[in-house]
Amino acid sequence: MWAVITVAITMSHIAGAQSGVPQTAPPQGRGGRGAPLDPAVAARVATAPPLTIDQVNKWETELSNWGKWGPDDERGSLNFVTPQKTMEAMRLAKDGVVVSLARFASPERAADNFNFGETKHWMTNVNPQTGVPLFALDGISYGIHDGTNSHLDALCHYALPREGKQIIFNNHPQNLDAAGCKQSGMDRMGPGIVTRAILVDMPLLKKVDYLEPGTPILVADLEAWEKFANVKIGRGDAVFIRTGRWVRRDKVGPWNVGREAAGLHGTTMPWLRQREIALLGSDGVNDVQPSGVTGPGEAAGRPIHTLAIAVLGVPLVDNGYFDDAAREAGQRRRWDFLTTVQFTRLQGGTASNFNALGIF
């Protein structure tokens, strides 16, 4: 209880649209441009249906959940997790087997971390003469949105440009200062949720160890998974997409996941909106990278992020860890389970550590 925690919350990378920049790769601050994309990655993205920024912009209106839970709401789709939904989900805990769904930010500098702050750990009460700790007290510092840190984005994290202003979910202004978000920060989203989780294990479906970077996940893939796993994604569910990112990292080493990653294609968003999910997560950045969207702007680089957070009000989990859950689910041939997600309610926070468990 005496640990000192310093979390670097970086907000400069969520400033909104960057007009005139073709989004074949993420904008600077989300993986950067650097060297040209691997042609094989670009070829995989090209297998998806064409998607333009004009269509994404139309969905910003057509898929909107603004006002659905009243003009003052700051929780968005978490409202789908009702007491009844929680009680139903608790029946899924049959064996009492618990797994973590998260990883903590790596302390080692690599291609996929230290994006928004260095990870540090130190003892806080040290004898200045001997360097020996006087008490078991320590501190940590890390970027909450770091590329190896499992985190849940608050609804203030992404915005839409409207008449020269940045507007977040439910038509609230993205009111930022040095202290954080004035609306829709982590402190406004409740203590957490207990609901049904559905693991979508794409490598298992496609009979591979992992999806290669740039592999788009389409509606047809989600529906094929529902048939394979005998599940139906529905209201109030937490949907976790496994691409096998951590297996690939162990095998071939770190790479810039913010720039080249398997993930959901933007065309899945109308389908996910129809299913009324509460939470969406991935072991990468959720969006396939590059997105394949033609046209300029933040919404083109990360359409899943933009539409889920700012339009549907669905919090996103980036860099989740679902390998242990995949093992337990595979052994049981059951890919829905109870999940508990506790929010770190930092005042004005743009995200929370993904403090989540899966219970089978």
C-alpha cells in the first residue's frame, strides 16, 4: 500500500485528424512511418474489401450511440452490463480455474514498447550512504498506452473533429489539460464490470500458430468463429480477439505492432454495433495495421479505435494477453467464460491498466 506509482499518460497522440495524410500506415505517434511497409504486409491488407474514409465518416453518424443512455452518460456500452447480465455470466464459472488476461509493460526497450514513456521500477526508501533499502517500498513509472502494456482505453481517448473542435463520445468536448480528461476519463466509468467474455481465437480457427502482421479479420471470420465455437456474440459481452501476437513475438522477436499488426478490419464495425457488445479487446491494437482505409485523417489510420470509442462508446483493450485463456477454453471446447475487469480510476485518466481475469 506504500508503493509510489507514476503513470505517464500521453495525450498528444490523440489530438484528432491529420488532414492530407494518406493512411496506408498509422500517423506519427502510433508507430511512426520510418521504413517502407513490408510488401507482404501490404498484400495481406489488400485482401480485405475496399474501404474509404468517406464511408468511415458516414458510419460516424449512422452507427452513433450518442444519446442512447442520456446526454450526460460517460460510460457508453458498459451500460449493457446490467445486474441481470452479470448474474447470468457468473453461471459460467464452473471449475474455479482462474487465468490472467493481461500483461504488464515490459521493462526492456524493444520495437514494440517505450512508445509513450520508459518503464522503470525503483526502491523509494534507500539509505543514501549504503544504497540499501530501509523498507520494502517501491515506485513504478510507465506509459499506460505502451505497446506491451495491457490497457483499457477510456472514452476520452479518441475524438472526432467537429467545427474546429475535438468531440468525444456522446457529443462531449474533449476537454484536456495537464491533469487529464475533464469528461469521460477513467474516474467516470465506474468501478469495473463482471460479464460474459467470448474469446475469438483466430489462429485456432485458421489452423496456424499466429496471424501474420497485416492480416485483416472480417465479418465472415467472426461468423465462422461463432459457428466453430458454438457461441453467439451478444449484448453486454466482452469480446477478446486473439491473433497470436505474443506467440509470434516469442518466436521471431518484437516488431512495431503499432505499424504492422493483424486485427479487425473497419468493415466489422456495423456488425459489432448490431451485436451491442460492452467491451472489445485484442492482443494487438485492435485495428489491422495498416488499416487499408484510403483517405486522410486519424479515423483512416485507426477506424476501429475511432468508431468504437468515439462513436459507439465501446472501450477498447489493447495488448491483452489471451494465450492462457485460449489454452483453458480449448481444453474445455468452450470459448465463453466469466470475466472480471476492475478499473484503475485515476482522475482524468485516458486509460486503465487492464486488470482482468478469466474464470472457467
